[in-house]
Amino acid sequence: MTTESKRVDDVVANELPPQALPTTTYGPITATRHSEASMGERILDVRNFSVDYGWGKNAVRAVDDVDVHLDRSKVLGIAGESGSGKSTLVYAITRLLRAPGVIKGGEARFNLGSDDEGEHVIDLVNASERELRSVRWSSISIVLQKLPTN
């Protein structure tokens, strides 16, 4: 059995028939589970998260079954080799991933905090664009850092 390897750069949207292109910037979402458990001190809970570039047999798995957990008052840094999926992961979690990126599975929940009415948690994978706009930059952000090349 031979396996053909494709780089993410080789999978481009114009290889797909027009009807296969997503109607949103983040593409179709499948196999999403919803957890109703309290998050407590956990501010970000990502489970079984997978992201592909492309569709069908041309798809390249960029993020495969990733879990990320972040507790309140903690800082999370994601480091890795070039092309390892760091940017893809954070762009997909915040639903800023552009086509042909596709969230293929998993869940991403963000805890906005608690008040007298209880805990306020947003399901980032299934949230509407309006809900996402209300939390981006005010409650959740991406800070990309490029190291100096000197």
C-alpha cells in the first residue's frame, strides 16, 4: 500500500467544484459534541478538535484530535515547528480560519464567567457570528508572535 503525501499549500480551493465550497469562512462543521458539565475555573476547554484543509480525498489533516485546557489566571503559549498547525488551531478555535480550512470535529467552549444567573459559556464551534463578535478581542484574542531573525 502506498500513501501519497500532500502539503497544505498543495490543497487549494480552486481544485474543488464550486458547490463544495463552504458558505461561511469556517466551512462545514461535523461531529461536534456538546458538554453541559460546569467549567468551574476552566476558561477554555477544547476537546477532540480536528481541522482539515480541503474536502474529501484531497483533504489534509492539519490538526488531529487535539485537547487544550486553560484555567483562569493562567497563560497559554503554543509552540512548535513551522507548519505544525499552531496557527491553524488557534484560528479554528476562534472561528477565524479561512477556506479551505474546515473544522472536522471536536468542541471548543469558552467560559465568560459566572453571575447570579449562573455560568456563561459560549460554544465557539457552533456560536453565531454575532455571538463571536461579542467576545472577540474583548474576552478572547490571538496574539501571534514572530521571533526576531537577527
